[in-house]
Amino acid sequence: MEELKAELKTKIIEALNLEEVTVDEIEDQAPLFGDGLGLDSIDALELTVLLDKDYGIKVTDPKIGKTIFQSIETLATYISENRTK
Amino acid sequence: MKKVYLGAYNCVSPIGNNLTETWNALVKGKSGAKQVTITGMEADICAALVGEDELNGYFNKLLREENLYTSTGFTKLEKLMIAALIPVIKTVTITQETTFIVSTTKGNIAYCEPEEKGSTAASLPALAQKIGDFFGFKRPPIIISNACVSGLQAISTAKRLIQMNYCTDAVIVAGDLVSEFVLSGFKSFQALSDRACIPYDEARQGLNLGEAAAAIHVTGQQLQNHPFSIAGEASINDANHISGPSRTGEGLKRSIVSALAEAKLEPNSIDFICAHGTATIYNDEMEAIAIHRSGLADKPIHSLKGYFGHTLGAAGLLESIISLECLRHNLLLPSLGYQKQGTSLPLAVIKALSEQPLKRCLKTASGFAGTNTAVLFERELY
Amino acid sequence: MEQLYQISRHCRMDTQGVYRNGEQISVEASPDFASFSKSLYYSLGTSYPKFFKMDNLSKLAWLGAELLLKDEQTTNIAIVLSNRHSSLDTDLKHLATISDNEQYYPSPAIFVYTLPNVCIGEIAIRHNLQTENIFFVSEQFDSQLAVNYSNYLLNTKRAEKVLCGWVDYLQENYKLVLYLVEKTGILAHNLDVVRQLTR
């Protein structure tokens, strides 16, 4: 799990071009959207692509997306339970 | 400021090869939306396409009838644009003072391969020049590519160019295709509906892409049998988000208020609104807020996306000429598919075809990058 | 009676260097646009993390606008931009994401930039410009159109100032010329001057 979280942080920084953010700065429970990392609607869509591409998870319902993308913690949990690759 | 008038206009759309066919299909409530599959994404969605075989047949027939012999090959988009332009050009004397305006977002992108780096296949100037040369325009074309307001903004730009004595008249063509390029992109935005789109409705779940071309003559001189003029217009940015519609509708509201101010008209003098209405959750909600804030909440309103889909750079012009036909026929077209209020603020969405005296129409469009345009069309009294 | 306007500030950016009002601004020597744009961004001292999410065309336009508008007070500035290659640089990147049916993952963050006018949106957001805007595409900068259109916006009081110019990017080839038109300035706003600036 810890490995997956670290991997996710690296991937998110790269996929979302968070140039000035380091892996250490992203806390597991901190909110990804809103005040947290300041992500927006395009980032949410990009995370959806990342889930599909890297973990074989298709998220089509925006409501599900909202709960999964709360924090690194929730994201990692969802991936570990639903990944197909 | 000089008054600017609208002359001949025409379109080629998913529901008709020309304006007459398209209008007849609209009055019958025909939708162009059909099931389409995006191969790579294994996704079924709905889009409004112009049949390639039918277009080819119609295009060749037009060229024969008009004695327009040519050895040049044309892409589907170019055929659409030329077919839309032919009846309009017949009414125009092209002089050194006639400007040719092309509105498109993606042009010939469907013919651009990623390997062909720097290829001219997708060049917008090359496309505009080719069409311009075919009809013998004497000045270099002006191309407007301002997202989904392009087609409508082309009309307001033509008006401005005439008012600033840049030209005496302008011919506009607006066109875009449904390509895998845009289908895959809008799909990745989760913006596409797998059913026919239903703007402003509670059950709306996204847009349908559509393809079309439309053309119009804009001039500083009032022409016989062409009773329409541009009373006011504006294009104001939301400065909010590059893809997410504004939550306050500020840019659209300011565009509408500016257009009304230029026309020296009160909101009450508008007879109906032909809005953008893409049928995405956030676009329609933004429009409802802007329309309320502009004092137009009680005005009959429709979106034509249920008939044509969202034809991108063509949409603003295509929907404008249909608005002019509504004024001409004194007919309000229903917003196809609409049943139940789906925006937080109520709109007077037109549910059934109805005949009533119409003099003024407000046409609006909004798009990526926070663009908005509002144009006020008016029937002149003789 | 038509009023005459002036150009108050102008800038130029291409592979030869960066100039503001004709004076060169030194930027760390860079092998490519990615590192060049980053150096220039940091040298301007504005903290704007969204800069790194932009495509190359928007980065170029954003940097140019920053050079001219960083300390600007008014927000009543219209934006009139143009280029030759539309959004082709990013269009090719989007096409690359859909060229293989086995690896078919179109990216929303790329696709959103496949319109040339998105760079206008980025400038408008940064400087809070809820104003008139348009994007033209042409083989060469159309000075006559630009001068006429800017004068029209000012004459009709649709804007107090106009940010006008050229912003083109395709595969490491780039050129930007931006200038601000208003009532007073350092250069006359006429066809000759605009042609000279955008050469």
C-alpha cells in the first residue's frame, strides 16, 4: 500500500504537471482538490485517464470520481481493490 | 454608426443539403443525431453527420448545374463550405472591397497524420485561400478561430469591418467536421451523450457533435427581399476557466447587455432567444444564470443542438441563419427533446412549434477559453 | 472625428531573444523552449503554478502578456491575437494519443489546448480581463486588420486599451510580438509602425 501511494504521488505530479510540488509535500490524507493541491476539473478528468491507462479502472460516473479523488489514501484504496493491471 | 444588413444565406446540414431542405426538416422536428462508434475507445455515442455519398452526389450536381468546372480535389469540409457558399455567391458581386471570412475551429484536421510533422494538410490559411480562390475573392481571407463562438463572432466581425470602412461587404463561410480528433477529445472530457442531446432538460447528459457548413452575405447596403439587420453585438470573455463554464455567467451576461446597449433596446423588445444550449450540465446552467441576470428569463428560448448537434465553428452561423428563418416565417421552433426544467433557474424553453409575430432575435454562443458572443438580429420595417 | 491612439508598450520573443520596448531582456541560455520558458517565467517573479499546465502556445502568450501587463492597473483591456499555425503543435500531440488503438488514451489536459484562442483565455484569467476578445489565423500578421480592429474597439469604447499581436508556436519554432494600444504611449499606432514591430 505504501508503495502504491508513493507511486501515485509521483504519477500525479507528472501527469498533472505539478512543477513546484514534491512527493514529500503531498500528504496521504490531504484533500487533492480545492485548497489542497489546487487541482481543477481538467485535473479530475486527467486522473480518470490515469486510472484507466495505468490500472485498468474505468470511472464514468463523476460522483464516484469525486469520492475516489478525495485524497491519496482514498485513491490508493480504490485502486488496490479494483485494479485490473 | 453605419447600419449593417444581412443578405443571402444558406447551409448544408445533417438534415438537409441546403437551407430549404434544412428548414423543412426542422419544421417536421427531424433530428440528425445517430449512433456512432469511436473505434479506439470502444464507445458508442450519438453524433449528427452529413452522409459522405449524399454530399458527393449533391456537390457534383451543384457544380454541373452552375457550370463550375474544376480539376481540383476537395475534402469533405471544403465540399460542405463550397456547397453552402454557391447560392450565396450567386447574389454577390465580388469586388476589391468584398472581404471573405472563414470561421472554423479544426478545419481539415481529419487529414493530418501525426507523422506528417509540419504538414500543410491542417493549415487553416491554406483551406481559406483554396475556397477563396475557387470563388475569385480578391482580398486575402480573414480566418476566425475563437472556439465555439467563431461562427457567430464572424457575423459581428463582418459588421465591425463594414462599420470601420475596412470593406463594403463580406461573405462568411463557417464549417467544421465530426472527426475522430474532436470525438475522442470531447469523449475524454466526458461531455458526449450516447443519446440524442436534450438541452436544458433535467435528463440531459452531454452534447452530440455535429458537422455542417453555413454561409451568409453581410453588407452595408440594404438589399431587396433581405429585411434583416444587426442591431447590436458583443463578445466578452469570462476570465474564469479555460474549459469550465463560468458559475456566474458574467461574460455572457455582459455580452448580452452590451449588445442591447448598442441597439439602444430594452430586454423586453426581444421576441426570442436562440441560445447555445449544448446540453452539458454546466453550459446550460451557466446560460440560465446569464439569461436571468440579463432580464430575459421570460423570453421564449431554444437551442438547435437537438437537430444539428454541436457543429463547433459552424454552430453560431448555422443557428443564426435558422433564427433569421424563424423571424421570416414568424415561427418559433421547439427546443427538440426538451421536457422538464433542468437548470436551477427556470427558462421559457419552447416546447412546441408556434406561430407569432417576430421582429427581434437574440443569438448567443459560448465556448472554451471563456468566450461568449451575443448578436441581436432585427427585421427592418419597410 | 476618429481619435488617434498610441502604442504604450511592446515586446518580442523568438529564438533570437526577448525584447521589451526594444531592449533585450537577458534570459539564461536554453537548449529548448521548455527550459527557456521556465527560466523566463522564474525571472518574472510571478507565482502562478498553472503556468506549468499550459501548452507551449499558451506559455508563450502568457509570458508575453506578463512582460506587458504585470503592473497594469486597468482590467478594461481587449485581446486581439493571431497566428499562422493555430494550435497545430498541440493538435499533433493530441493525435499522437489516439494513433494506436491498443494505447488509446486521449488526454483532456492536452485536448483542452487544441484551440488557438485558449491562450487568450489564459491571459484573461491571469489579468482578470472580462473583455472583448478574438483570435484570427493568417499566413502573415495582417497589420491592416489589426490596426483597424484595435481602433474600432477603442473608438466604440468597447475597451480602454487593446492587447494586440502575433503568437505562433510549432515544434520549437516560435515568434511572439505583443503591443498595447491606448490613448498615450511611446509609438504612434499606425500601419507603418505596426508593420515594423511585427516584421
